[in-house]
Amino acid sequence: MSVDQILVLGVNHKTAPVEVREKLAFPDIEVPLAKLGEVPDCTEFCFLSTCNRVEVIFTSAAPEKTVRHIRSFLFADSNLSDEEATSYTYLHSGANAINHLYKVAASLDSMVVGEPQILGQLKTAYREASERKCTGTILNRLINKAFTSAKRVRTETNIGSSAVSISFAAIELAKKIFGSLKNKKVLLVGAGEMAELAAEHLMSQGCTEITVANRTLQNAVKLAKQFNGKAVGLTELLSQLETADIMVSSTGAQNLILKHDDVIPIMRTRRNRPLFLIDIAVPRDLDPELNEIDNIYLYDVDDLSQVVELNKKDRRGEADKAHAIVSEEAVKFSHWLENMALTPTITELLSKTEALRKAELERTLTGLDLSTKDIKAIQKLTSSLVSKILHNPLVFLKEDCDAEVKKEKIDCIRKMFCLD
């Protein structure tokens, strides 16, 4: 396989606003994997979906046609034109695709550089794809080496120690609004990983009372126990807002769970005490029009990018080291792939010359009255002669060069020795 047949097609926080990204949310991983299995010439694939990115990592012998089908599938329910869909997506191929994936795994392409969640999300995506036999030799090696690269970044740089998660960025914003978070009452809506991270950060900042609201009460109880909080059903959301200071929403709901008109009477009960709303869900949980109400401060994942920018300077030096590691690991994989492309040609060349040697040797020895010692000597001579003849062609094939030149060399050897 040529390195150019490895591709990444996606949408992320840099190329598309949250209102576009939320249209590409796929709550059930089986649906996109099944659809990708129907795409022409899409031989291996993995589907990654997070709050900040949707990416398809795939291989194809006919990239142009495959890309067209994948883009159509991603935007099928978005009501966007083909031109708009194309403008929001990015496409990486070959070495650029490899480098991009390694940067994603190492959290160098995240909104918050160095946040650890993306590596876990990529591992989950890969596990789902591999269990369904969607990946093969190429992507199995590529993605596992991305994990290796990410591990090197974590152990050889300090990027993780100074990194922050989306949840932490939200808490930093809350501190700017309230000054101090000590004794503030927190309402977590959703009981997933993002909610748990938010709770950890809030507790570390002095919040003492945490309530978890979730559609499945059992999950809310489990998370609340970790922080000595209380659990309620999602139906109690409005009543809990009457006393909360901060609400962090991260559900997997497909529609808004809190609207503008729901909150107006609550603010009267609260006597307009400030309410800080953090919406880190994609699709969004909270009505953007809530920001129009006095003393309500609503921020979504895109707004958090402003907080993220403040932390970039501290991490820039470590990020430079991380980029060097990623580049080194990406080159290693490219070399492996190039050498893998050589294997069939080298195998066929050795097999053909060995078959010719044996055939000619057998014809020559027929009718000759030679001792066993003499026959072994002749066999050794012919083997040595063939090896010496093949030495230069093999060196020529294995010389370090770019993918295009490598392909030209393979074609040249195959024509020269009539391997096709």
C-alpha cells in the first residue's frame, strides 16, 4: 500500500463552529461504522467523535471517490450544501495524515493542548473499530504507534503537567466571574466523564455542595457518592437551579434541555443572584438565548477557547518538544510502510531467481556422475552467484527516498525482472 492511501477526513473546533459540529454528533458508534463499511474502496477505517472533533481515519485505493462518499455521509443530516460541507472539513493524506493523527493522540491538536481525554477517546474509538473488524494491518499499526507516540510525549515532556481540560478551562472562567468559588453550590447535569472532571476541579477550588442531575438516577447516585453530594432525576432540573450558583451541563441529549423561557421565573425566585452556566455538551444542552437574561452567564465549548489561549504561552516550549517527538514517530511509521510496500517485490524477485537457479541446476546436473560433495559445492556456488547478482538491485530498492521515487524504483525492478 502507498502512504498516500492513508487519509484523515474530519471537522474540528478550528474548522467549524459548534452549531455545525453538533449536527455531526453520532450517539451510536455502530451507525457510522456500518455506514463506512458500505463506502466504496474504504478498506480500513476508524471513526472518532468527541465534543470538539469528528474524524474518519481510513485507507483507500481510490481516495477521491472514497472521500466524496464519506463527506456525504457525515453531512447527510446537516442541511448544508456540498460547498459548505467541504469548507468545514479538512483532508489529510499520506505523511500529513500520519502526522495529524499522531498530533491528535498526543493532544497537540486539541482546543486545550495537553488535555489527556483525547487519548482515551481515541483508544475507545480504535477498540470499537477493531472489535468490528473495521481495521487491518495498516491502521492497526498506525493507531497503535500513535499511542506509543503519545506515551513518549507524556513521559519525555511536561506538557501534561501544565495542561488543562475543557472542564478546568470552564472552572477558570467561573473564578473570573465569582472571584472565589469557595462554598458555591454546583449542579452537574449529566454523569459522564466530563461531569466527573468538572466536579474534581470544582471541589479543588472550594465548592462544598454538589448535586448531580441525570436521566438515569442510578448513574447520578454513583457520581454523587464520589463527592459526598446528592443525586436527583433530570425532571428536578428547574427546582435545583433555584439554589445553584454554577451549573455544568454535559449530557448526550439530542435537543436542548434548558430553554430561555424556563429560567425567567427561576431568576425571580433567585432575586437575580448570578447564575453561571457552562455548556460543554455537543450537541448543546442549553439555549443560547439564555445569555440575554440579566445575571446569567452562559458559555459553551467555543467560548472556552478564550481561556485556553491564556494557557498557551506556558505550554509552548513543551509543545515544541512534543511536536519533535511526533514528527520522529511519524517518520518511523512512514519508513515501515514504505518497506512493507517493498516486501512483495523483494519476495517475488527472490522466489523467481531461486526457481530459475534450481531449474538450471537440475538440467545441468542431469546425466552427470558427480559425488554428493561436488553437487553441494555447485549448489553453493550458484546460490552465491545469484545473491551477488541481486545485491545491487536490492540495495537500489531499499535506499532511503520519498514515496514517489520509491514507487518508481519498484516499478523499474518489476519491469526489469518481468515480475508482472
